[in-house]
Amino acid sequence: MPNFVKFGVRTCLSLPWRSLPVVSTIPRTQIARRFSSKNAKNDTVKVKKDHGKGNNKVSGKFIFPLTGKPEVPTPPCAPTTVPGGSENQEKKSLADRTKILQVDPSTAGRSISQSTQVYRKEESPRSTQEQVGNEKPPQEPKDNSNRLYWLLLAVILLAGGAAVLQNYNFFDSKSPTIVVDDDEKKKKYRTPTTSMEIPKEVPYLLIGGGTASFAAFRAIKSHDPKAKVMLITDELEMPYMRPPLSKEIWQNTDTSGKLSFKQWNGVERSIYYEPDEFYIDPKDLSESANGGVAVVRGYSVKELDVVNNTAILTDGTEIKYGKVLIAPGSIPKTLEVFTSAPLAVQAKVSTFKSIDDYRRLLNVLEKAKSIAIVGGGFLGSELSCSLAKMGTGKKLQIIQIFHEKGNMGRVLPEYLSKWTTERVREEGVTVLNENQIVRAELSGKQVKLSLIDGKIVLVDHVIVAAGTDPNTQLAKSSNLELHPEMGGYIVNTELQARSNVYVAGDVANFYDQRLGRRRVEHHDHAVVSGRLAGENMVGLKKPYTHQSMFWSDLGPNLGYEAIGLVDSGLETVGVFAKDKESAMKVVQSSDGEHPEGVKEDDYRRGVIFYVREKRIVGVLLWNLFNRINIARKVINEDVDTSDWNEVAKLFHIYGGEEESKETE
């Protein structure tokens, strides 16, 4: 196919462009006669009249009339008789009737409209008609210019169309790219099959099927055992935990798609919170004497009427509720460089958030030899290390691309972020930090990524892990307030947005009594906020005072836990253990320079404090575990920070490394 495109290009380049006529406003007969004059040398030919000889000459040559027939020179005074007429008129010479402008060959085809012949008919209308009647009608010469235009247009269109098809990999693919419509899939497999089977009134309605909703219905059932709770989720899965999707689940020896993982203590656990038998069929919920929890899957809520306590589904179905929880989670971000790319490129680009994304990635890994992961945060770094370890025996190349100076650059101080990047490379990941993708296109069957530093990366698949946005699609239609900067629904300390309306998880923008207004996207926060919302939905009216934590694992030798405001933009103080008897203090300055006198080996174990206005607002435990409660106490209390070594002693960083990880 590329040879055919080259043929079309060569054909276009070989055409005699300069000698081609252009479209003009004068008749085609005149154009044909103009170009048939091969001996023309001047732009303007002056007509000379020789009345003595009675001949009209142009540069010594006879002038031919426009009919194409040579006319014998006639004396100017010779009368001309018109057959059938009653009047005799003196026929004027051709030179008096016509002014001829001759075309300069150097400008032929470019300025024809500027050298148009001008005709002046001075004879009476009658004489003109009679003269025309005596002459044969002019025969229009055959014009091949239009045929040439059509041929040229056909070649250009054919070559351009072939190039477009080649760009979309049309000729390399055995079958056309099939785009799976998630909405159609949900309509086919949703439960119940029709909205008519959904209860039209429930005491507790939970929007979202993730961790926050799961924690909420457990809290509700613990305080009201016979409560009737209904979850509505746009996914087709029962409630499940998301963190293992980028961590533990990839440690399975097989890639059969088994949705289970081994915990830190070696016990295997399902990714689903509860077995299917735990839940009740939605159509039986209303008549259940002991209540229960029903999960409506494959449906979405488009609007809340907070005045009349009514939820409206996308198909118009209305559900009355007593209390409602909004916990739809977050939506993965996409990048414009991929959304604007050809469809064939988009078919090889995906995000990673759900079980469906995990299953799609498993199918990709069956044939892929190289994968690019775009993003250097939690998900991008964890998934890169997990896939690199899993693909060691399969010779799978993992390339991580991000614009920060090091992995976890928005969380870790710069010196620790760069040190972490070296550990990620040791796991087998090719890290291209301080980089950015400027163009994505198809090269054969691979995706060609052009980077801002000039590098070219060819991969079989691309995973975008560039963060998430809170799913606040209900805000506008339901008249709920969003935070203009941090995003999320604005709620009070009891996680209440309006009367009988509660918010939990990623979409909750809550007021932290210790650290101010916040929005957190972590598993532990989803558990704690969901549980608190459920308790307040049954009337406990508890404030949100808990400091949630998060954790991450980047290989077997690197893991950490953190709590509070953990932001690399804050002032940080790191205390790392050199041996079992002494420690070394590291202060990260605001300009991000690497601390002097610090070796890489000194970052194996320690604690990092995040300071704002001389107060500890965040703590990160670097390869230290089972100490998160100590960190929570340090944040909630005004600990003396005059001696950082003394503060670090609270965490026993000089102890052995045999501590096991704390799990939720």
C-alpha cells in the first residue's frame, strides 16, 4: 500500500504544472485559438493599415477572422453586396472591426484574464445578422483541459484516501477495529433487566457501588439490623475493593483473571467484599420482613430532587428515599494528546480504574510485548512495578513516562522522589522522567509516541494513569454546591450537603477540624467517611475527626504509609536511620535542592514530617509499618519540634526491620 501512495505522489509531481491552462472567464474557443498561435512574440500587436495596397497586415502577416478561415484582402472601398437585402453597405475591413491582443508565451496560463480580446461591432444589427447568415457556424475545437482536470483530481483524491486508510492501519488489520459500547453492554447485563423491577421507594438509597457505599451500609445495618438499603451503581459488579487491582492481584502466578489476592499474612482473599449470597434481589427488597441490602447494577442516577426526596434515573424512573448517600467515586483523567489521536490509536489506549479495566489489560498482555504507562503518581508507579515483576519471564517491557523529576513527585520531597525512581528502575521499569508526550500516531501495529525531548517510543499499548477527577455529575442538575478549587461536594463535619443528603469518599469536600477543608482520594478515607455517613444517616450526628491514612508498595523492598497533609510543596523534615544507635536529620529546603552530605543508602528507613506554620500537618513512614497511630497522635497534638531526633524516637526508627505491615 505505501508503494501505491508513492505512485500517486510521483504522478502529481510529474505533471507539467506550468503549462497547464487555468480557468478563465473568456470562451473556450478563444482559449483554444490563443494557444494554437505558436509564433506569437509580443503581448500587444499593433494593427497597421495599408490603404495604398488595401491590405490589413499584422507584422507582415495576414489576419484571419475568428471563424478560422483565411480571408482574402479586400480594398477598403470595394462594396459588398448582401444577398436578399435592399440596402448596400460598405463592408469594413477586418482590422477596423477587431482589435487583437496577442498572448505572451511566458505568461500563458497565468494571466489569460488580463489579455482578453475586445470586439467592437460598429455595423448595424442587420448587417451583422446577414454576415453571420453567410458564414458557416464556427466549430468549437475539442477541449482536453477539463479531462486533464478530472484526471488530476482523481489522482489526488485516490492518493489522499490511500494515505488516510494507511494512517488508520486499515490495510494492516485483518479485521476492522471494534469499539465496545459500554452503555450497550450495561443494558444487556444490568440487574434487574428492566427498571420496572426496581423498588420505587426505599428508606436508604446509596448512589455508588464502591468502598464508601459498602462501609455505609455496614454501619446502617449494624445500628438498624432490619434496615432496607439499596445501592445503585453504573458498574455491573458487586461492591469490591480497588487497591489490589494495582498491587497484590498481579502477584498471582497465573493470569487467568482470578479476582483474589494474598494478604500480607499469606491468607488469600476475594476482591469482592461479600459473596453474592449476602445481597437480596432488588425486586424482593420491599417485601422483605428482615430488610436487607440490594444492589441495582448497570443504572445511573441523573438527578436528585432534594426537596421531594426523589432520585431520577437516566430513563426517567423515580425512586423515593428517606436518606441518600452520594458516593460515586472518581473518574480517570484522559489526555488530549490521545483523545485527539486517530481512532486506531485510541483503540490501543486505556485507563485503569475498575475490574473491567483489569480484564481488558489481561487480554492485552496475552500478545503485548511492550506497554507504556503515562503518569508518575500512586497508580502509575504501582502498576509499573507490578507489571514489570509479572512480565519478567515473558520479556514484557514496561515504560513509564511522566513530567515530574521523580516518582511520586507530588508527595515525596525531591531528593527522595529521585531516589525512589532509581528503585523503580531496579524493578525492571524503564523510567522516562521529566518528559511529556507531544504526539501519538500509529506505526504499523504499534503506537508511536513522540516525546518533548525528541525521543520516539514504540509500544503495543498505552495506559493513562494521570490522576482522577471527582464524579460530580449530579451537582448541576441537583443544585448541590461544589468547591471551586479542590472540587467535590461541599459538606459539613457530619458529611451532610443538604437535608437527608450525605456525601462520602472521593467526592466529599469536608471540613477537617485540625487541618481545614480537604478532599481525599484514598481507600482508608472511603472506609472512614462511608462509615461515618452511614452512622449519621441513622441519626448519630457524629463529626468527622478521623485522620485517614494511605499506603503504597513499589516492589518488595520499598513501601510506605502516610497520614495527614502529605504534599511535596510543603516544608519537609526527614529523619533517617543510619544504624541502630544514631540517626541523621535531613531538611528539604523550599528550592528543592538535594541535601548536602547525604548518600543514597541513608534513605532506606526513616520518617518524613510535613510542616506548615511550624506545625506538623503530615507524616510519612518510609519502610516503617504498624506506627500509623503514633503519626495520627503527632498530628492531632502540638508536639514540640525543636529537636527532630526526639520526635523521630517516638516512631522507634532504630528497631529491626521485621515489622509486618498493618492492613485494613
